[in-house]
Amino acid sequence: MTDTQTCAEDGCERVGAVRLHIPWADERVVCTAHARALVQQEGVVAEPLDGADWE
């Protein structure tokens, strides 16, 4: 990943690895743990970031 971002979720300091496209909110970059939970909501689309560490 060229520009490392911290997860957008409050209190999380993990590296962002997934951009979430959320119909009712702004796009945001989150870690894999938050992405797994949030993408289960209807309409949310996950876009893995190039070069993200999935471990």
C-alpha cells in the first residue's frame, strides 16, 4: 500500500486494508477485522486496497 492509513473506526489503530463503499455514509478505509463485520450489511461493498497486508 502506498499511503498507509489507520482504520477509520473509533479506537482502532490497525492499518486500513479495505475501502468500504457505504450507500448511506461516506466511503472509509478500515482494517480487515472491521471490514468483515461491516460488509455483512446490505448494500456495503468492500474494495481491497492494493498491497494491503491481510494478516
